Amino acid sequence: MAPWALASAHIFSRLPEKLANDLFAKSRLVKIAADQTLFTAGDPGDGCYRVESGLMKVSVISPTGSERILAIFGPGSLIGEFAVIDGQPRSATVTAVRESLLRFISRAAYQEFVQKHPEARDHMMMMLIQRLRDTNNIVAAASFLSTKGRVALALVGLAEAFGQDLGGGRSLIKQKITQNEVAAMAGVARENVSRTLNEWMRQKLVSRTGGFYTIENRKLIEAEAET
């Protein structure tokens, strides 16, 4: 596959479970409603969050107001970890796709924890490196992929993150994702997403039931993600 074809495969950012549980043992619970913003790009970087339940999206907003979704986070994912490393302002905006429950720790608490558990710093560094690789892949995809290729890449990434293997090359994306969200992930107009998905549905490459998309022919959709 093309090097950017699975740019969203690492859509979750996780620490080993025991390490994460220890790190967040004294955390503060934060409940956030659907469509509520957790923080905005430029806000103070005062700590990081772990998603306990729900779904969150990381995005950047252009001066004209258009949105580009960089990643979608489900349970177990870390959000805002850049801030606990460098203490700089938030680099992106994070919003709840649906009602979510998170745990928050301050930068000071993180620094204290890694003094006692230096292996946590190594794991965090590896996560940050993967984030950088994914960002490079997103830039490459935007530069070289066709519109169909970008939509295919978004679907493959969602299947990597939330997919259930149904056998026979079929993958159910076990999260309800709108065409607007696919468009924001792919970096293309919603009308182009609608046109592409409708074409693939006619070709029986993709189906949609009850708001859930199924990739009916993963091999062909992955091939589209290379074009």
C-alpha cells in the first residue's frame, strides 16, 4: 500500500493499561456533552485527559471556519498529551462527538508520576513520535491522493480504529459517523463524500444500515486509498 494509506491506523493513543491506570489513579472526572468543546487551539496546556467512554474528535479550524478532523478518539485514548510534555498552549481543538466521560491529570501530577515511573516518559515519547508520523501521512495524503482516495483513506482509518471484522473482507465500523465527519477527516467537500459513497454503495463496496457504515470489500477500498 502507499505509505500514507493507513495514516489513521494509529487513531488511538494509548499507554499500557496498568501504567495508564496508575497515572490516572488520582485523576478528576470530567463529563462532557455531545458537541461540547473540551478545549480550543491556543488554550493553556494545563494537563491531559484519558477517554473513559464516548467519542472525541481532534480538529483544526481554518480562518474561513472550515474544519479538518485530524483524529477521532475512543475509550482508552489520551488527549492533550503534548501539554504535559512541553506546557505549551493547545495545538488543536477537541470536541465531543457524543456524550463522553474523561479523566484529567495536571501537568504537575504527570511530572511527579514520571519521576517515580520513568518508563511512562518512554511510552509517551513513542506515542508522540507516532502522532508525528500520522501527521506526516495526513499531509502526504492531502498532497497526492485523489478525492476518492482521501475518502477511502478516511473509511480505512475508521475501520482500523472502530472496525469489526465480519469475514470475507467485510468490516463494520462500530461508530455512527456522518458524511460531514467523513468529509472533515478526508479534507474534501461533503458533496464529494456523498457522491463517492453513493457510487460505492451502487457498486456494493460500501453499505450503510442504521447509521453504521460497512466496508463490503476492504481490499478494493484499500486499493482506492492508494490512488
